[in-house]
Amino acid sequence: MAKRRPVGNLLGLAVLTVLVQRPMHPYEMASVLRARGKEQDMRIKWGSLYTVVRNLEKHGLIAAVESNRQGARPERTVYRVTDAGLAEAADWTRELLSVPVSEPSSFEAGLSVLGGLGPDEVVTLLRHRLAALERRVEADRDALERERRELPRLFLVEDEYALAMREAEAAWVRGLLAELAGGTFPDLDGWRAYHETGRMPGHVAEAAERGRATG
Amino acid sequence: MAKRRPVGNLLGLAVLTVLVQRPMHPYEMASVLRARGKEQDMRIKWGSLYTVVRNLEKHGLIAAVESNRQGARPERTVYRVTDAGLAEAADWTRELLSVPVSEPSSFEAGLSVLGGLGPDEVVTLLRHRLAALERRVEADRDALERERRELPRLFLVEDEYALAMREAEAAWVRGLLAELAGGTFPDLDGWRAYHETGRMPGHVAEAAERGRATG
DNA sequence: ATGCGTATACTCGCATGCGAGTAAGGAGGT
DNA sequence: ACCTCCTTACTCGCATGCGAGTATACGCAT
């Protein structure tokens, strides 16, 4: 099994990468990361920042440089990245890029329990999702267009990826919706019956219980 | 702001949905969920099961039915779903299906920091990812084919979705790889220089710092 | 000069998450 | 008859996560 990272939170990687540019104190890291829109690239909770910074320091990936205090303002500790931190950031990045891990989205979770609702309601819900998704795709496309004027491709690939994935999801939802609304989805009546009575046909229940491939 | 769920962990939804079928004790829930392959549909950690069950009970979404003990074996508490639990499960499912939330994958995080590595190494890493991805797609396709013989579509949509997303990712990576390896990706030399010196051209640094659209 | 909103720069406490551990029954071999 | 390994069925403790709170400074309007 791969050795677990000393600091698991991706916010830690973000901190390391900004510190590569220059030393900073935590609040400044937050400002820079926010300005760069890193919140869209990873699930960042600012409440975790100081904990993460402390842990990075504890594991020797960053080190305190100085403790400025100006007037009566709270003390600001400036950190720099260490050699170990540099190595960790590179290694972490390598892993993120080369090893695909399946991280089921909450939509997938929803799909896996959609039998609890009836097909007609599901159609309505998916229409809402699709509409929201399309608005989002539109907005992302515009934003990307604007950014192209300011930044090189290198710093936009993650946005291009996110956009592509959203488009793929929209396309998939459109397909499912067509089947459901068009009535070509198999055994819609069975589904309706199951939803109203709560009872699946025996052989299905059995097969579901018996389990499926572990992939 | 939407009222937060009393139990936030998706494992809680999984528990509610199995209890809809019939009352069970926690270990049995785990067995059934495992057999149904729910681990692929949501990020489930079995260590959280008893905590989640306790929380569901605390919030009145499930209720203890009986406490069997056979011989000297540890006591088994059987739970059933309450009306509130039923309502919560339906409402939760509705939300998951209709509201798209952006949950950046770890790959996206990796892409957002890929400037820290050089373009040639990135090509190698992405080739690895693509190969792994293709193997996975192949395996998923086979598994899905086999399951189609046993289960109705209704219980396979989440697998179809996961497969579609993986295929989309593979296609996107193939595209990027073609640009990088084919040399059509803009300013590869600038990237190389940046990687070796750690210094971005001034106007780029400025633009990056100045920030981008908040989407 | 005084008030007020916004930006700066953190601190705190509590729930949650979850890996690792535990212990008894049963199955299957020798 | 005994050993051993797998399955059943949980318990525990510690780190982490993170929402909410705090306190000072600064800009700008009145």
C-alpha cells in the first residue's frame, strides 16, 4: 500500500504551491489562492487553513521564517517551503496526474437510489439538473474565453477539463431524459409499480441481494 | 441557505434506503450494501457505520425495533426506518438528482498545479493515467454487460453514468496528450523555462495574481 | 470627529470520520 | 479433539475538519 501523505488535505498542496513562489503568512496564502480561483479546482474550506499550515510545519514541509508584528495587530508568522516540502509537492502532483482514482460524485449516489422515487418525478428532477447544468456550461465557456486573453493555456487546462466533464454530464443526462420521457426506457410500468407498492419482483430482489461484480 | 441535513454522511442515505426494504441490524446493512456494490456509488467507510446509525437514531430517522441476543454473542440491535426517515431519504434523493454541485476531482486539483512539473514528465504521467483509465473502462463495460443479464436497467443507471464519465475523461486526456506530444500545445518552451527557473514572465505572474472570474 | 462597513488575521470547540483493534462463533481440516 | 482461519459483530480513541466567532485596523461618508 502506498505510504499515506503526512498531510492529506489538498489545501496542503495548494499552500505548498503558493509558497514555492515566495514566503507568505497564512492569510496572504488565502488571498492569493482565492484570487487564483483555486476554490474551483479543489474542495477548500478556509476554516482548515491554520490547522493545515500547522500540520505542514509539524511534518517539516514548511518552516517559519519570521514573526512580524506591526503595532497592536495580531502576530503574523511568515512561512517558506522546505526541500522536503518541494519534494512532497512534486510527488503529490505526480500521483494526482498519473493515478486515476474513482471518486463517485453525489449525482452518482443519487442515481444509485433513484428507484425510491417514481419515474415521472425523476424526469422533472433531471430536467432541472439539465437546465442548471446548461447554464453553468454557458457561464464556464464565457469565463474561459475571457481568461484566454490574460493567461497562457498552461494555467487553464484545469478549467478546460472541468468544462469538458460538465458537458459530458449534460449530454448523458439529455440521453437518459430522452429515454425516460420518450418511453423507450425499459419497463417503466414495473418501476411505477415498484415505487407505489415498494415491492420488487422476486427474482429482481434476489439478484440485487445476491450482489454484483466487485469491479 | 438550504437547511443542512441532520446526518450529512451519504452512508446515512444508503442505510435509509436498505431499511426501506426491511428492518436490519447494522452489520446486516453493511453486508447488503456491500453485496449491492454501493461502495462504487458513494465514498463509504465502514468505520463510520455505527456512528452514522447512532446519529440517524438520534435524529429520529430510524428507530430500534428489538435487541436480539443469541447465546453469548454481542447484542444485535435491529432498526427500522421511521416516517421522518422515509421523508428525509426521498428529499435527499431529490436534491442529489436535481441540483448539480461542483465537486472538483483530485485529477482537477492535479491539473491546477501541473505547472510545477515539466511538460515532458507530464506527458509520461498522463500516458500512465490514460492506460489505467482505458483498462478500467474495458473492465466496467464487461461488468455492465454481465449485470444487464441479471438486473433491470433501473438498477444500472449509476454504472452507466460512471462508465460514460470515465470514457469522457479518457477522451479528454487523449486530446491533451495529442497536443502535448504533437507540440501543438502553445509555448511549450516557455513552460520548460518556467519549470527549470521557477520564474514566470512578469505579465503572467501579474495576471495570475490579479485573479480570475469567480464563476 | 464620529460612525460604520469591510478587510485583515486569526482562534476555538465540538462533532465527525474512520483506522485499528477486539472477541466470539462456526467451518473445515487433520 | 484440537487448531486455525474466516466471518460476524461491533468498540474505541485520536486526529481532523471546519463553522462560527473574535478583535483590530482602515477607508470613506456624514
